[in-house]
Amino acid sequence: MTLTETIQGLLPFGAGPAAEFLAAFIGAALIGTLMLTNTAVAGPWAKRKITAAFTDRIAVNRIGPFGLLIIVADAVRLLSKELIVPEGVDRPAWDLAPLLIASSALLGFAVIPMGSGLQLADPEIGLVYVFATASLASLGLVMAGYASNNKYAFLGGLRAVAQNLAYEIPLVLTGASVVLFAGTLQLSEIVAAQQGTLVSIGPVAIPEWYAFVNPFAFVLFGVANLAEVGRNPFDIPEAPTEIVAGYQTEYSSVYFVLVYLGEFIHIFLGGAIITTIFLGGPAGPILPGIVWFLVKIWAVFLFTQWARSAVPRVRIDQLIQIGWKGMLVLSFANLVLTAAIVGVVV
């Protein structure tokens, strides 16, 4: 039973289109609030703390306990700033780009299973839906770069297009290899297919997660995900040492908050996809599923921040070569090998 169906059953006025709409609205608000809360903690606070730990520095520790009130301070500071609109911008596209960047990732969480009954919708093409909504962010990056009337922002937008084209195809192909194992695109069924035990070594049982079944695909997907969320060594679209801040150079105030928010929501969406198709979704011992789900997506977030602190940025030409000559070939090889293994086993 989905979250929408559960909420609809609790409403006092029974079934009907109005009840279904209200239940979907409440469920979407709950899921959105949960993910935005995680993003609010990750962006202003956790990112600084993690980076400081990796680089042997002291992060925020003065505002509130453990510096946690920096979240409120940053929100007030950024939202109270003047929204500066540069001359010559393509205003409709410039206005819509931050909204598209942030909202495209939130849409993806609608079909992610987060625990028992914590899934807003469960369509049969759930994995396709997630990839489709996540890819809308590329359009937002292009719009932001083109509409800003700034050559550095425009270069950032072009880099974003080149990067996403080069790495979205390997990402989808690697995800398709999981579909071959599970035999379905429905995310709840992909999670259910990972509930068995792959092998037992004494008292230790290794679960049948696809990260263990096909670790090569897991590594490929993790690398491609780094490129999709713009983390080192693939933070080319906003490389500050080369193009100021890339596609977001001309944004300020609430628009900058939306762009910054969208970046971290996409990191968590990438973590949610990895968790769902490779790490058994919300599966785990003792603790509730939602706790394991959050632990896993935060583990992916920690990995992206490690990469940001430890891995040097590649050049744009190297990025394209890695994508088209390396990742694409390897993802096709993985897909063919997976199909052969599944054909022999089944």
C-alpha cells in the first residue's frame, strides 16, 4: 500500500477524487518536507563539517550547539539579500531555471520506496520515471547559462550539456542491467528482489543486494552519479577556478538558494536511486526501514563530499573522453555481460 492510499484511508470523508487529491497532496508535502529537511542540514552545515574533517580544519561551531543554527542564519542571510537582475537577461528563462533545477529532483522522490508504506506512488515504470525527472535538471542548467547574458555562465551551461550527455547514457545503461536481474522497472519490485541472502559465511549473511551481485555495475553507476550531481572530479559546469561559478554566476538571493538547494536535492536523489537499485532500498536489521534508507542516502552523500575534498578536477576534454570512450564502452559491456549471465542462469 502506498502512502497516498494510507492517508486516503485515514481521511474522514471516504473515497473519491477529492479525497485522492488531498491524500496525494498531504503525502507529497510529507515526502518533500523530509527531503528538504535533509537538504537543509546537508548544505549549510554537514557539507562544511565534512569538508573541514577531510582537510583538517575547524568548521562552523559558534552559532548554536555544534554550529547547527548556521542553517537558520544562512537561510535568513541569503533570503534577505536583494535579488539582482543583470541587464540583458532572458527574463522568463532566467526566472524559471532555478525552479526547474530544484523541482526536478523533488519529483523523483515521488516513486522512491523509503520504507513500509512510505512511497507516494508505485508505477510500473518507476525507474524510467526517476531517470526522466532527474534529467530535467539538465534543461534548467542550460536555461540558466544561456539566459544569464554572461559568457562564463554560458560556458557553464554548455559544459553541463556536454557532461550530462556523456554520463546519462552510461547511467541509464547501468541501471538497465539491474532491470535485467530484477525483471521489472517497478522500484518496489526491484527492492523486493534484493531481500534474499546471496551467501552465508558462518553467522554473517551477505544480502542479495545488486551491489554484491554485480559490483562492477555498482561502481560504474557510482562514478556516473558523481558526474550527474557535479561532484569532483566532474564539477566542470561550475568550476570556480575557470569560469567563476558557471551557470549560477548571475544568481543571487532566493534564486541562488533554489539553485544551491537543487544541487543538494539531486545528490540525495542520486543516493536514493543507488540505495533503491543497488543497496536493497530501506532493507536492514532491527531499525525501521526509513532509518536505513536515510542512513544509506547519507552514506552516498558522504562519499560525494569525500570526492569533493580528495579528488582533483579533470579538464573538460578529459571529462568527455572518460564519458564517451570509457564509461559508455564499459556500461555497454556490463549490459551485455549481465544479459548473458541472466540468460544462462534463468
